[in-house]
Amino acid sequence: MTTTTHGPGIVPAPPAGSEQEAREELVTTQVVASFEGSPNERLKEVLQALTRHAHAFIREVRLTEAEWEAAIDFLRRSGDITTDTRQEFILLSDVLGVSMETICVNQPATGDVTEATVFGPFFVEDAPEIPQGGDIAQGAAGEPCWVSGTVRGTDGTPIPGARIEVWEADDDGFYDVQYTDGRTAGRAHLFSDQHGAYRFWGVTPTPYPIPHDGPVGQMLAATGRSPMRAAHLHFMVTAPGYRRLVTHIFVDGDPLLASDAVFGVKDSLVKTFTQHPAGTPTPDGRTVEGTWTDVTFDVVLPRATGTTEA
């Protein structure tokens, strides 16, 4: 057992080889053994590992009974505030980096494969379809932004007909579902063309805070962490035979890139949003009052497990 200095009221770690250390480790051994009869091997593996790590954590920090009670209360309050449109436990997973670590384990990005990142709580099924060059903003406030790119396989083959879901916050830092008027804005889907290309109008992403009026927000405040997310635009790209991609693109130069509250930033996903002066011609001839930006995001999808490149 590693000796660690703790605050007052913390029971110190017992000496290595002591009777107390053996008592503590016996509890872990008994709980791990209780799962041996599980007919589900994977469930047994997960629960036994969880037990070992959780018990090791308790022994490492010398968790007090008051701290255990506070943790139980934290979980209770997280459940109380969770609704159909707000999932406090996913938020907790996000701010602890558990969501991103799970994604890293399950979606390796080797070679040119586009890196995945967190799904976030604001995706909505059945977003309206727009044509190539359409506008996902649909009234969302913000500086117009022209987004274009291609969807390809790892061998460079264009993927026509890929479904591209996009959603983002408005210039005030809110998604449409955070308003109470039932609006649909800042979200849509479109399909890549026969060359695997896509293009649409949106708004230039801006930073915003994750919901921080609940237990997770209180935890962030207590530890001096910011609830702010770096400015980003969400993508979900799907195509038959290819692994689904959930990702964002981030704005180069955003000062929050290094402190994104949910650890979603990847260097490969930081893109240049070029700002154009008022009056500059747009790619599709649209008339824009004021400045506008453009960004290019090329997506590379790996084949789904069990399939091969054509």
C-alpha cells in the first residue's frame, strides 16, 4: 500500500503486511469471487474489474464515510435532475473524460481516418433534410458560414449518398432544443453527391457552457473548472458498409481549445474558419450582409468491422 499524506480525520493507510491491510483486501477478494458463477463471461469480467478498481480507489484516497455519503447524495441528485432532454450522468461521464476515453478505445483512428469525439446531449432525430448548398441555420443567430468537403473511404474512394447530420449552437450559445418555443434551427441533414462532396451554410461556431446548474456544475465550480466548451460544429456521418462517425470540428485560434470542458478537442479536428469581409462574393452567389466565414472538412471513414474496401 502506498503511503499518502491526507487531511485531518482521514484514517491513514495501514502498514504493508499488517492485519488491517489484509482485512481491507479480503473484502475485495470476497466481492470479486461473488461474480465467479456468472453465466455471462463479459459481465463477470467487467464487474470484477470494476470491483477491483473501485476498492483500490477507496483504499488509495482513504475514503471517509462522510465522503461516501456525499457521493451517494451526488448520484441521487444527478438522477433527480435527469429528464428526457437532460442526462446528468452522461454530463458527468463527459466532464470526467470517461466518454472520450470510451470513444478512443472503441474507435481507433489510424492513418487518415477522421477522429471521433463526444456525441453531446443536443442531437435530435429526424432533423430536416436540406439540399446541397442549403442552410442549416433556419433562423439561428450568427455569422453565416459556408461548410464544404468530401466523404471518402480510407482508399480515397468517394462515398456518394453518405448521410451527413449537422447541428450546432447559435451565436448566443444555445441549441434549438434549449428554447421553449419548439423551433428547429441550427440542425439538418444532407447527403453527399455522386462525387462524395457536400456543402451547406451554417453559422460560425461560438463557445458556450455545458449545463452547469446541477450537481455536475457544482462539482466543476468546487474544483475551479470551467463549464465552457470550445466553439464547434457537430457532425454524424453514416454510409452503408462504413463505421459511423460522430465528431466535431473546432475553430482554430479559439482560446478554449486547451480547456474544453468535455475533452473533445483533437488537433486533427481543429480547422481554419476563414473570415471574409462584407461584400465578398460567396461560393454559391448568395448575398450576405456583413462578414461570413468558410471552412473545409474532409471526412475519411473506415470500413465497418467485417467488411473490406471495394
